[in-house]
Amino acid sequence: MARKPRFYLKGIPCHVVQRGNNRQACFFCDEDFGFYINSLQAALQRYSVQLHAFVLMTNHVHLLMTPDDVEGISRVMQSVGRDYVRYVNKHYRRSGTLFEGRHKASQIDSEQYLLQCQRYIELNPVRAKMVPHPAQYHWSSYQYHGLANQLDA
């Protein structure tokens, strides 16, 4: 039986989490992270969804997104999931599922919560003791929001 489609409120940000099946790794090398990001960028543009923050951890993904359409987030996640799982299964000569069911999503109801959520997402690698500072983690939006690529004045 087909799943019921999810609808999100147009213009309301959502924190989306997608976990690896049984919390196992879903990214195995830098090339994998890069493929996911490229697929995500294409889907965001195709389905008119704004990305505010992201982090790709080895076994899960956090995305902070705002859809311009009620189906935007669902379509982005479906597109990226389909492309990325196909890539991983072909690249690593495996089959089957990679992610643990459907993505989880929470709507963001205030600007304060939006900023807290962004901070939570970008500090995830620090909390996981992968790096001492978020600027040292490549696969995060901190590189774009933080001081990692600060302009010379």
C-alpha cells in the first residue's frame, strides 16, 4: 500500500532528520558527502525549497529547510534519497535500503527556535566529538554561516 503524502506549510521552516538504517553509516568517504550535497542542491532548486542549515554526519543528516510549496520538502527528500541510495548501492555493490524509513520533520514556530535549531545542527559534529570546532567540519553549513571562510576587510 502506498504511503500517504506529507504536506508542509508553505513558508514555514522545518528541521528534517534522515537516519541511516539501524543507525549505521550512510556516508563512507568524501565523494559520498559530495554526491549527496550535489543531489541536494539540484533538488532544492527543482522543488523551490530554501536551505538554511545542514550537517551531514556519518550516519544521519540534519536539514533546516523552508518550502515554497506544501510538497516541496517531501519531494526534495524523495529525490535526494532515491539518487543517493542508487549511487551508494551501485558504487559499493550493495542492495537494499540505506535510510531508516521516512525522514522525521519538526516545524519551526519562531525565529528564536530557528536560530537554536541552526546552532544545534551546526554544532552536531562538535557534540559527537568529531572536531573541536564546527569550522573544522567540512560537511556543514557552518562553512557558509560561520567564520571559517571569513572575508578580509
